[in-house]
Amino acid sequence: MEEVNASTRAALVNILCAPRSGSLKPISGSGVIVSPSGVILTNAHVAQYVLLSQDPRFDLSCTIRVGAPAQPALIADVLFMPSVWVAEHARDITIDKPTGTGEHDYALLRVVSTISGTPLPGPLPYLEPDSREAIGFLDDQVLAAGYPAEFVGGIAAQYGLYPVSSISTIRELLTFSSGSVDIFSIGGVVEAQGGSSGGPVVNVWGRLIGMITTTSEGATTAERDLRALTLSYINTDIAAQSGKNLQTILTGNITEQANDFRQNVAPVLIAKYVAVLSH
């Protein structure tokens, strides 16, 4: 798995959002680049901060960081985020540790520039998503990666955050309602903590088959259960929500799609957050 680990870490990113003022708290999450043009898959509960940073009413700065320790490298905006997730969870942005099942909890970001504003240096390292159904089975070996931040403290999360990757196995297959495999558990690995959300779960062939989304309660990572959305679930749900599957989005005109989201969808979603935060 040494080669798989190297390629996974190369595509792994940290998403750090810090408010300059206001009631929002800093957040640190993970993501994975899924196309050479710079599309990042992460959780909706991470991407919501990137969404708000696009609105001048929120004095919020978000950067995409890479490396060990994580260093600011890229600027991104939102390419797609499920409206149904925002409708159900916008109010949770005021809660310190919101809970959820992970349903609809995914989003796509688009890298727009380097942190210095210079053009991107060419194709970015990425992981190939494998959205086929029944691609992960019980006891299959997988590698999970992320930028866990829960136990390192606020300052360390900003200035001394390191990526972590662990080999584990699929221990449980779960469904939301349809009977399909929508989520799987890989047990209590070190990534089972805040900050790992959005990180990749990769099979032995180096294909992206899951995205870290939730953990169960526990005082230590060993006592927790780390769960990941399957790429097959994300692909099916994104098609239900947008009319396009993941591959169609990734091979389409990314700039055009991002602009359409910014103009036609983002204002409606942001209004929901404004309503929550103005009370």
C-alpha cells in the first residue's frame, strides 16, 4: 500500500476557514482532489463555510492547504452543494458539535487560483473516483487519510497540522433507506476525530471509494467508529439532486457550472444561513 499511500497523500487537502469577525468559529476539514483541473470532494458541513466566504456579508477567509505541515496553497469556490442538506442543516452551523447521519453530506469545490493569485501550475495530483456499486466488501483492506485536528488544539491546527493515513478494513456496510451500500464503517483509526471529515478512503488499487463523513462518540479514536460515504452513494445522490452524475460534472465545463451555481443556487442557500445567524 506504499504507492497507494503516496498518491492518496498527494491528492489530500486541508480546508481551513477562519472568520475575521462575527460569531462563526474557525473550522478545519479535509478534502480530496478528484480531477486534474482541481475539483475537490469534501463534506457539505465543511463546504458551507467556503460558500459563506463567497458572500461579503461574512468576514470569512477560506484557504486550501497542502503538505506536511499544511501550508496555504490554493483558493477555491463551491461547484456543487446539495440544497437538501442546507435546508436540513443550516441551523446546525451555530452548534459546537452537530450530529448527523451523513446523508447528502458531500460537496464539490473548484480550485480557482493559487494563494498568490498566479495561474495553476498544470494538472493537479488527484484520485480517480470509483462510483461503481458494490465495489467495497466486508474485510476489504482500505486506506483512510485526513488532517485530524480535534486533539491538536486551535493554534496547532492553523500552524502545525499534519496529514495522517491509516490502513484498516471495511467492518460494516450500511444503508440510508434504499438497501444499497451508502456508507461503510472502518473502525477506530486515528482519523476518527474532527478535521478528518472529507478525507478519502481508498482501496488497494488506489481508487477513491469513500469519503470520511462521521464518527461515533468516544473519548479516544480507538473507541470511535469512523464512517465514510461510498462514492456510489455520492454519485447516485448527486444525480438525483442535480440531474448530472459525478463523471458528467467532472468532464463538463467546470467554470461554467461553478458560475451557474454562484449565480442561481448560492444566493438561495446563503439566505438560509443569514436567517439562522441573524437571530
